[in-house]
Amino acid sequence: MDSTSKGEALLAAAHALAPRIEAEADRIEQDRRAPADLVEALLEAGLFRMLLARDLGGFELDLPTYVKVIEELARADGSIAWCIGQANGLLNYIAYAEPRVAREVFKDQATILANGPGENNRPGIATPVNGGFHITGKWMFASGIMHANWLLAVCNVANADHDQRLMLIPKSSATLHDVWHVSGLRGTGSQSFSVDDLFVASDYAIRYAPECRRQPGVLYLFSNNGLFGPSFGSVGLGLAHSALSAIVDFAAGKVPRGMERSIRENAVVQSSVALAHARLGAARSYLHQTLTEVWASVCASGELHVAQQAAVRLASTHATHEAAAVVDAAYTLAGSNAIFADRPFERRFRDIHAVTQQLQGRRAHYENVGAYLLGLEPNRSFL
């Protein structure tokens, strides 16, 4: 199956699963996790392996097609799309893993990764010992950890300057902490995990540095931020699409108290809906065009430049915030109906504002890209 056919098949799989995901949305929200049978269906469809290298049993999908799949999932449910995006983004690190270890971990078709930043932004500590490391630490916001079976724990090596490793550990070796009591993206189940003096063999300690990259594919020239940014921006676009569709359906039948006509005949509603459509379409086109152009250029040259990273970051951030504006517009037009849990507005409102609060969605990225466009040195760790 060629790349185009793979992408079409995965997009079709996401579309086919959408009604089932929508039907499970309340359960996902209430349980703060994806149901096991739904996870199984997502695994069978290959959606957790979209960005895994082909020689490890993955699809190694091109980035422009990948974000379309994420958006399709987000139209059904933001938390499911977020978890799929998180698990796939982490596969970027596996391109730097010892090949024998990567093959061993991913020979299990049910392998799913999760990780999160260190508590208070402090990585764990890895103390070198014979044959590996003893690691101790606590990590937060591990999206999808409830259905994952392997974790990536970032650690600083003790008594070493600028030596950081990603420790690949079985989830069964960690202690989970139930801290995910939040307003939005509840279904991601982004709990914390910790370990205390856990031994990790050297081969399972991934060094994320250019000279350690083992996979030659174009996909792995992109940083983890270069994958997470457009992925989570596409979660926003999917949420916005559904919110806008919902307000159009709602407006057709809603007749305000004391009036004889539905609100779709109101000029303010009409102009607001038109503007929201324009904003969503423009943001989506900008992101897709940017990814397509950058992807084609990188495929041709074999190099990813700072200008291209900045372009992807800007389009991703813009998609996120334009999507939030569209969801806000739909929420406002729905009036008091928007606050009811059984209406299609309030969860998407909460979810999109959880997206904007996450590192990948913050407005500070505009400042960083703006600095680059003005000839200043950007913070490359955010590109």
C-alpha cells in the first residue's frame, strides 16, 4: 500500500469510527478515560501507529495527511483525538531508540506510549549504575496513560551537565496518581505517575539528540513540538467544526421566547455564523497549506530549516486560537442553551479552552515566531 492509499485508509477508518466515538462521549467524559473496547477498535484501525516507522510495523504517515485524521477524530470527541495525537507524537522519540529495544516493544500490536513533564517542570533523576540507571521522579499530565502500557519518563543524569534521557519503562513498574479532575479534555485521563529507585537498562534510556537518530524517514526530521503543534491545532479545528455545525442546526429550530421566527433569520446570527465559517476555513487552509509546502520541501532537500519550523509553529498556533474563537462564537449564539450538559456546546467549549492552555497552544508562540520574523533569535526548543 503506497503512502496515499495508507492515508486514505486511515482517514476512512477515523470517519467510520466517528459515530461510535460520539456515542461514547458521555461515558468517556464521566469515566475520564477511553473505554477499553473503543481503544481496541482504535488499535485495530492502526490509529495509534500512524507515525511509527514502517520497519517497526507502523505507517510512517506524512504529516499533512496525519493532521486530517486527527481533525476527523476531534469532530467526534476532543479527548479521543488528543490521546491519539499524544501517543503518535511520542513515536518521534522511538526514532532515537536502540533498534533492538524498539522492535521488542512494538512487536506487541497493543503497545501505546504515554508521558508527561516532570512535576513542577523538574525532570526525574537518573543515577548511573552498572548496566543502566536507577531513576526516581514524578511526572504529570500523561494523556492516555489509562490505556497505555509503556511510559517515557524524562530524567536528568545525576552529576552530569546537560545529559538528559527519556527512560522507556513498562507502566506496570510505575505508581499512578489520580489527579486529573479538570474542566476540559476530561476523557484524556491525563494522570500523574511516579517511580522510586527503579532500575532501567542502558538500552532503554533514549538520548534525544540529532546524532542518535536511528530512523532515516523525513518524518523524524521534525521535532516532537513540530508534530504536537499541528496535531493539537487540528484537535481545535475538529472541535470548532462540530460546534459550528451544531449552532447551524440549533439556529434552524430555535425560536426565542416572544418571537415567531427562528434565530437563523436574525441578521446578527447570520453575520456571526458567516464570519465563523470564514475564520475556521481560513485557519484550516493556512495550516494545511503550510504543512503541505513544508513537507514537500523537506522531502526534496532532506533538510528541515528554522524558517520551516517557525512556519509550522505559527500556522499551528493560529489554528488553535481561531478554532477557540469559532467555538466561543457558537457558544455565545446558543445563549442559555449552551450551558446545559445535554446540548452540544458546553463540552466543546471546555475542551477547546483546555487545548489553548496547554503548552502547544499558548499565545506566547506568536511572540517567539514574531521574534524570528523580525530577525531575532527564537527559542528553538518551542519550534
